[in-house]
Amino acid sequence: MVRDPLTGEGALLGTTRALRPNEFRDGPEDRCAFCPGNEDLTPPEIARYGDASGWNVRVFRNKFPAIVPPDGDHEVIVDSPRHDEEVTALGTEMWRERYAAALERAPSSYPVLFKNSGAYAGATILHPHTQLVVLPDLPDRWERMVEGSGCTLCDEFARAAREETLVAANGDAAAFVRSHSRFAWSLTILPARCASSLLAADAEGWNGVAALARDAVQAIGDAFPDRRAFNLLVYSDPHADAGSFHWHMEIVPRVSTLAGFELSTGMFIRGSTAQESARRWRRMLAPLDGSI
């Protein structure tokens, strides 16, 4: 970890990242390292759901890590043996299991769960997968999230229906568009029960969030079949005080790219209001006439 003395911003020195194969740029590899039968192409397996005859979810250390022990860790979770399944019920269960395992190994660490899908979202491998990066310190952005008093997301969700930014709900979780998020299309999925860490979530809350995430990811694929790209981000702070942080997921369809203004200022330009984005999400998740 290095920190810029001019801006105070932190960065990781992942020098092996440049060696990663890029199937979006160079075309598919002869053998997909994440497909069944090609397990010899990955580092040794850490965990799996399945048996000797096959697997449904598989975990191993990233061959090109952003951070390595003893400073941290970097795992790959292959959510499905198939290329056409982005988010699965078993996959999300493994996310939670590996998150817990990371904290057992390093109780003071900060595990970061995320999924990059598509070239415009930073993915380099075609086969869907999720990553877990275990950091030794609280990320700068997360630190700013927990600085305030009270739960900001609880307050925002309480206004979502009135402000017409609510997108979907299933009793255990809800999805809405935040009025102040960086990206106009960003969808926040919030468990009904306020807890700082996903490990403190009850099974119903975790499953409710995961179900809405699966629906949202499917909707992105249906809406943008030729350019499906999104980032799925899990925000969870196992060390935050109760009531100061609400664990949640954020799904960001990559319909635009970062450019000079964003890189220079750290500010983002939104192309639509939260209400407009919420209406688009509602049409994507439940189109009345098959159109989007």
C-alpha cells in the first residue's frame, strides 16, 4: 500500500496485474482456466461447492493478485461452471463464506467483495467470476461513509417511495436509486435490517439482497445484450459501530466511461435524475409489453 502525500489517496502496488491475459482484447484462450476440466490452469483450490464428480462454485487465490500475504490476500470465486450465469444462489453463499474466512484469518482486516463483468467494467476474463480482496486498512472511501452520525442509507430509503426512486422490494431487501450517488444508473440494494456487516445479516436479509442482485444483473443482460458491462460492489464494514453504517450492494451498469474531468477532480457528471433512472430500472425489471 502506498499513499500519495499530495492528495492523501492510497494505491496498491499490484505489479503482476499487467501480466493478466485479456480475453476481451485478445480473444478467448484455447482453454478457459475457469471452466470444468481446466482446473490445472489455476492456483490450488481453496474451497468449492460440489464433489469429486464436479463443482458448482470454486475458489482459488488470484494468479495475478493486487495484494499478497502478509499484507493482504486476493481470491477468485468462480460463481458457476457455465459462462452464461453471472450471479447464482450458491455463488452468493460462497461470497459470504469466503468473507467470513478472511476475517477468521485476519480479524482486523477489511475484505472487499466485487464483480467486474464485461470489458467496459474492467473484466479481462470472459467466464463470470467474483473477487475478494482482503485489505489491512479501512479503504478511504469507506472511512468517509462511516464518518457521519446515524445511518444515512436508512434515512434515504425512508424517502425513496415518496421521491419515486424505489425500484423493487421483496420484503427482506429493497432496491432504489440514490439521489446523491456518483452514477445516475447506480442501483443500491439494501437489506431491511440495518447492520454494518453482511456477517451480521440474517439469512433472509442476505438472500433477499442476493435475489434482487440476480434480477438486476439479468435485466442488464436483457437490456444490453451486445454490450453487457457492470460492476457489482459489496459494501460491508465488520468493524463499524452499529447504526453508523448499513451494509449493502451497489450495481453500476457501465453505460459511460471515466474521462478527464472525473479523473482530475474525483467528481462525476450524472446524465439523469434519480427519478428518471429509477423509472428505467423499473421498466428493465418488469417491462409491461416486452420493450425496454
